[in-house]
Amino acid sequence: MDEFGQLARVVVKHPRDAFRDDETVDREWRDLNFTAAPDFQQALDQYEHFLALIGSMGAELLMLPASAGTGLDSIYARDASILTPRGLVLCHMGKLQRVQEPAAQGEAFASWDIPVAGVIEPPGQIEGGDVVWLDERTVAVGRGYRTNDEGIRQYRAILGDMVDELLVVPLPHYRGPGDVFHLMSIISPVDRDLAVVYSPLMPVPFRESLQARGLSMVEVPDEEFDTMGANVLAIAPRHCVMVEGSPKTRARLEAAGAKVHTYDGSEISLKGGGGPTCLTRPVNRR
């Protein structure tokens, strides 16, 4: 279990099935706290480029179908499920408008014979963007507005002897409960010994624990946090995909020996607050 091995199978949801059409976008974007209405046609075009990048190493792309009760946010496939070494766990979402997404994903997983190791039940809440596997036996979970103590407790119980350590990472209030802020907003592992981080919002004990593990950190400058410089998807060790618009972070990654691909995420990432990690639910890595 990790966040940086070569992608083998990854679940995604195309904007044609999440956004559906211009009318749906116009009806939903404000309620879901998008910064502006995505342009539907541009979103389709941008997503095709994104799919080409994440599939460039030969990963199998599993496409979630359109599903009643899910909305624009369902394009961010990572959040509704989380990984264990023995299958996926269906989340209970911290964002009320997304509560039907885990069940919709569960139906798709069943059709693909992907095992489900458990389900988070209310009052537990947990979202996939708050869960980061640091290595095969260590997982970090962000405790914030989208993931609560009971959700973490249930996830830990499901994991059982599958992990040696679960690190609970307290997240800052930052912009408040209406903002999209997950643990993966401030850390993206790109290799066993390398991660992209935004340190100003990182708790000191967590940062120190990463250093103690020998992790080198590519620091995102302040001006590139809002352009999702810290949200980087590894499609293989030191082989990354990120949103256009963070040139300093990209240069620092490349100086650390990484190969970096970028995509225009103005419609599929920036307006909804979901970068390349959010757009993908990796199932298997090599």
C-alpha cells in the first residue's frame, strides 16, 4: 500500500457523467461551493487530456457511470472510498451533498469484482482526501471538518492487523467548514522518500514524523498553494501529474529527479477545489 507505485488500476468519473450537461452545472455549482460554473465542453476536453496522462503508464481506467443522487462533486472519485490492503472501504461523507456517492461507488465496485472491506457508518465521517498511505504499513488520516474521530476509529477497526501505525493529523480551521481542505491538500507522496508539501498548514508533529522517516520534502511556495501545487498525483515513482500554474513547485520537483506532466485544470480542478489526486481513486499500484 502506497501513494507512489506505478498505477495499475484506477477509478475515475468523467465529467460527462458527473457534470452531465450545462443545465446541471448551472443548477448545482453554487450549492456545492464551486468558485464558478465550470464550462461543460471545456471540462470534457480537459478531462480527456487528463485521462491520457494518467493512463500513459498503462493503467487500467475504470469509469464510474452516471448515478442518480450524485452531482458535480462526484468527479472527485477519491473522496467516497478509501484503501486497505484487502479491499476498499466505503466512506460516510463529511459534505452532506455527497452522501450518496459511496453507495454509487460500491455498486460499481461490485460490478468490477473489487472487494469492499467495510463501510463507515454514521455518526462516523471520513473522506478519501484525508487518507494518505506513507508506506505499506503506515497510514496518516487528517482529522478535520470532513473526517471526524468516529470515522477514524471505524477505519482503524477495519484495518486491524493490516497496519502497524495510523497517524491522526489534526487539520487547521483555515478557511472554515465550507472550504475543501483535506490532508492531501498539504501533502502528496511522489516516491518512498519524497513528498510535495505545503508546510505552513502542516502540524509540527506530523512534519517532524515525516522527517524522522527520512522523507525529503518539496516545498510549495505560498503563491502556488491556491493553484494546487501541493496536489500532485504519482502515476509511478517520481513520475507525476499536476495542474498547470505552479511553475516553482514543478521546477523543484524536477530538481529532485521527478518527471512532471501538467494539464489545464481550470474547469475540472480549480473551480471545484479538486486536483489530480482528488480526480482519481487508485485501486492497485505495482
